[in-house]
Amino acid sequence: VHPREVFAEPITKRAAAIIVAHNHPSGNVDPSPEDREITNRLKAAGETLGIPLLDHIIFGVKGYFSFVEQGIF
């Protein structure tokens, strides 16, 4: 995923902030290194655009992982 794809609609709709989410079909909600990298890229892009990333949530069969709740933001 590229930040321009994530922010295209929020820019068009004049969003004040965004929350991104995706699922892990494996059921393991722990973020992969790639999840952590894209979160950092999206956070930086949001700061540049003035559309802050409020959270990144990963959903699995038995629960979820919130970057904010885990203190990663």
C-alpha cells in the first residue's frame, strides 16, 4: 500500500483525520515489520498533509491490535 492511495479520498473529502485498519486472515494480530513500516510512513504523510493518522488497527479472528492502545504511537 502506498500513502497516496490511502490519503486520496481523505484529501478529496477534506477529512480532519483518519484511522486505518486491515485484517490478518491467519488470526495472529501481531503487527508484522511491514505493518510497522507502513504505519510510520502513513503517520509521517498524515503529518505533512495535515490529516493525522489516529490509529492503525489489525483485526483477527480472536481479537484486534491497536497501535494506540499498545502505546506505539
